Amino acid sequence: MRTFNRICKMLLGVWMLLGAFACERFLTEEPKGRLATQMLFTNRNDVNLALNALYQIVAEAQFANHYTGTNFLAGDDITTHPASNKQPLREHDQYEVSDNNSWMPYLWQQRWAMVKAANFVINNVEKTPEATPEEIRTALAQAHYWRAYAYFYLVQTWGPVPVMLEEQVDYNAPLVPVEEIYDLVVEDLKKAEEAPDRYTSAPYMRNGMNIAVSRGAAKATLAYVYLSMAGWPLNRGTEYYQLAAAKAKEVIDGAENGTYYYTLLDEYRKVYSWEYNDQNPEVILGIYYNRDRTANMSTVTDFLQDMQHGGGWDDTHGEIKFWKEFPEGPRKDASYFPKLLLNDGVLHDWWWDTDPPSRAVVAPCFIKSAEGAVRGTEFDYTDPTALVYDGEKMHQVIRLSEVYCWYAEAIGRSGQINAQAVEVLNRVRNRADGKETNLYTTSMTPEQLAEAAYNEHGWEIGGYYWGCIASRARDMFRMYRIKDHFEYRKQNPMIEVAPGVFRNEAVPVSGTWSDSRMYVPYPYGDVILNPNLKR
């Protein structure tokens, strides 16, 4: 009971610090935050309590898609409903987000909540009496990681944003250039590399797996950040592709020599399965949930409203062109619903419709976030049993297969090709095909290798955006390919999805391209409160 009370005290103290970030309180400073730092970090147990509080905020910031983000809809893998209550989503899908988008304040506030919670640890943990240097170093590494994670989200979604490194809020904070924010992210991630390779005890180890930020997670994230800095908008090019390759190689080599336990699961269907939810050796970093405390709400977002599993939200479903180009095989079979069980009680191909058409949405659906209604069970798409709305599937931030793809792409885009890059990319594709096809060879050009790796990564994570550091939209962002997809969506051609059956997207896209569409506007309420947010 004493430990529980101290956890409550820590959470209360952190939330007191975070309160000022709500829009309605942005201009109202209160002294509670200063009092909280006096209440906490009074003994070494407070180090773990502070990290527990930070991870609670991280989990809550990622538990639902109106908190996780909607800018993932800019990618070519997913789209949304053409009507219903999906306007906040459609604006992102149509590349025309308004500053009063009703979901956007959540996206903005949750990232700042993570920043402030991380700052709380970074600025105070070293004051803790009797805490060992290792405990302080580990705590700082984790806090620096999550601050970097939040700022990476902010800079890729809004571009220039304020930078706050203290607990107190500067209500007149100026916008900081994109370049400086990326540099801050890199600086934080380098400090996060001080995290342990492996955790050895609860609460940061479960079933032999790290469930907190490890050194490998920091290195893997840094590899993707370098990959992003090499592309748009910084366009730092070859030097940063080489940095990305070197950092990804550190993770791969560490997995090979036993420094890290990471390894690919032998079948792709296991990657998002319940069976491996708490013991997935491929996941380098995940965000964990428990329905009794902090549940995730990803379970029904990809289900169409006319499916029989208790009714889905149809917030997202697959884009047709991406589905069409997705290579056939076990990976595709495990990524999408093989058939849709509709309200008529019959399993149909996703493109099925009546004549005349009666279905509001006719589209493929990703199955990765689905979860059985009974805790601890796999989801069965043929079972009409109602879905659970509060799930506990872990949200995967980074997987080893992604690092393989990033390494191969970075090698190729830096103008090179080597046997290791080809080998690890073949590991990804061989598993996807369910056999050793060894599709890629060293006779490829560097550009061919880079594009193959870019595509493989897209198919590995297609339709998945729950906390992952590198959604399909982020890949397209760094490669400046969102413009191309914008033009494609404007044309919206019919695609033959089965012999004699043609379908196209239901959400229209119009207008003239501008690079301003690469970012979303700052929330209207916050612009009123901080004039520096005006573009």
C-alpha cells in the first residue's frame, strides 16, 4: 500500500506539472509545478516512480488514434470513410487540414505532455539522494529518449515548433527552426544510448524482453532520424545516409553477436499475434498496455461499419493501389483480412458489393491491430463474436525487420551496395514469401537496393501507425513522395482488383499542391494564446 501511495503521489506530481499544457490553461501559470519537485525525488525509490509516471503518460499519449496521430493518413497505405463522423480524419487524407480540426489539439497536447514529463525527470533525477550512478544514468537515458520521440513527432507534423527544456512553460516561446529541432532530437538520442543493453528485472523486463528503452532502441531510432535528415526537408544527403547505415549496422551487429537478443520471428503472422504480444524478440521497443489500467483502443479502428464483429469504427482502411501492389504471400495474408464477415453473416471478398451498390465503403482492411474479445486469445476473422473495444496489444515502436530495411536503404542511397545489406533485406523478403526466394542480389544497383528496401519497409509496416517511429507516411515524407500521391489521389483511377471488377477510392482529393500541405497547421486555440505560432 505504501508503494501504491507513492506511485499515486508521483503521478499526481507529474500531472500537476503537465496541467499548464491544456489549451484552456495555456496562459494561466500556477505554482504547483514548483511544489511538485520539492515533494518528489526525495529517495532512490522515486527514480523508478518517476519513470513509471513517464511511461504512463507515454502509454496514454498513444492509446487511441486521436491521440496517436492522424497525419499518418497522408501515406498511400491507408484512407478513411467518405462521410460519417470522420471529418477530422478526412482532412488529413485530403491533405487539407484546418486549424480548427477537432482532433488536432489532442495530437499537439499529448506530445507536449510527453516533453514536459521527460523534462521533469531530466531536470530533477540527479538530485535524488542515494540513487546510484547507474540508476540515474538509466533514468536520464529513458527520459531523453521520450523527449526525442515527442519532438520528432512535432517537427515532422508541424515543422518549426517551440523548444521547451524546463518544466515551466514559456507562454511566449518562439518557433525554433526545423534544423535545430532535428539536432535536438539527435542530441537526446545520443544521451539515450546510455540505456542498458538489456534489463534484468521488473518492471522494465518481462518474459526476458525489454519493455523500456534500451541502448538498441536508441540506436535504431537514431538510424531512422538520420535517414529522415538525409531526406526532405533538410536534404543532408549522402553523409547522413552513411550515418544512418552505420547506426543501423550497430544494432544488426549487436543482434548477431548476442549483445542484443533481437531476432526475426520465423513467420510474419506471428509479428502482430497475441501469442507473441509480451514475448516478441523482434520488437526493439514497444508500448505495453493492460486493460485493467491503461488500455489501448486500436482494436476496432480498422473494422468497417458493416462488418459483423460487433461493428467497427471504420476510422481507417486500406488504400486500393497499395493493396494491389503488395506482393502476394504470407505477409500479405497476415496484413489484411483474407475475407470480410459482413452483416449478412457471409464471408466476402473485400470488393464485394450489391447491384446497385449499397455498401458505404468498399476497401481492403488491415488486420494487424485486431484482438480477440476474450483476453489472451487470437482474433478469428470468421467468428462473429463482438470485439473488445479496450485492448491490451502492445503498440510496436520499432522492429528488427525495420532496421534491416533502413540499413539496406541507407547503404543504397549513399551510393553503395554490400553483401550484408542484401542479406538482411533477403531475410525480410524470404519471411514475407514464406520461402527462401533470395530475391535480392549484389548485382543490383545502389538505387535498386534503396528502392527495394524502401518498398519492403512499406509492406512490413503498411497500415500500422500505433506509436511506430516510421509509418508509411513518414517514409513518404522524407522522400518527398507525398506530392506524387496527392496527384494520384486527385486522378483516382479505377483499379482492376479481380477479373472484371474495378474499384477506386471513396474520399476525393482536389486542389493545387503546395509544400504547406506537408505539414498541418497549429491548433487555432494555441495560435490565439501564443501569437508566435502564426505561420
